Amino acid sequence: MEILNIGTDIVENKRLDNLNLIKRFLSIEEFSLFENIKDKNEALNFAAGRFAAKEAIIKTFNKKINFSNIKILNDNNGKPIIFFNDKLTKNLLLSISHEKKYTIAFTILLKN
């Protein structure tokens, strides 16, 4: 497979400790998952992961994309999967990692 482009983003988790901000960038499904996380730090990690991932995706395509057009869920094994306008995207790989106060996301766009 040929790599067409990559994207990455890192965020300091505490920057996203604002429910109004989180509601603006999470989809309805993502926000439902967020609300069901009981531990505050885990919930913040989740939100930071989605934010960093969406930023990395936008950087991968190098064009303006609204956060509302991107939804990141997980498959049955916990692997993040990406939807654009509710359509599964199979040629875009995503990795999200957390380390104490920071979250990083990395994307790879593959040629179809």
C-alpha cells in the first residue's frame, strides 16, 4: 500500500477540561460514550483523544474539514475507526496514545 499523507496532533489534556468545548467537537455518539465514563481523568483522556485525532485527520487532508463531519468510534477490539459524514473510512488509519497530561494522535492516509 502506498502512503499518501500523514497527520499528527498533540494536546495537553487539561486544555479540554470544559464541558461546553467538549460538546462542540464530539458527535452525539462520541458524547454519549464520554458521558458514560465515570472516572473524570479517563473521560478527559477520551475527549482529548478525539480532539487530537480530529486535528490529525484535518492535517492529513490538508484542507478545512468541520469537526462535525468526523466521528471516531471503536471497533469490537477497541481500535479507533473513522467515519466521514457517517460513512466508514477504510483508507485512513488512526492511532491515539495517552501519557499522563498529554494525548497524541497519528493518522496515515493510504491510497485506495
